[in-house]
Amino acid sequence: MQNRFKSKVAWLAVASVIGFVLGNYGLYEAIGLTDQTYQTLVDLVFAALAAFGVFNNPQNPNGF
């Protein structure tokens, strides 16, 4: 069995949610990105990574 806190996928999901939240509070402007299309793409990638982490089963080391 794999502990949820040792799961790389779980930590990736946490990082993506943090990135998504920081993006909503001005991270993109702070690093100089102003293109709305790029911001939307990054937000969608963060959302997909978070969804992957939610649906991941760390109890199954051979599958999703």
C-alpha cells in the first residue's frame, strides 16, 4: 500500500491547485505574463492536474 503523503501524483495535484490559486491572485502579472490565452491554457493544465490527483488511487501501484 502507498501512503497518500508519499504519492507523487497527490503532491502534483496539490502543487497545481496552489499554482491555480496564485494565478488568480496575480502570479502571472508578477512574472510578466499578460497574454490572456496563455493564462487560460495554464489554468486548464492546473485544473487537469488537480483532477488527475483527485481520481488517482494511491492504493493501486499498478494502475491509475
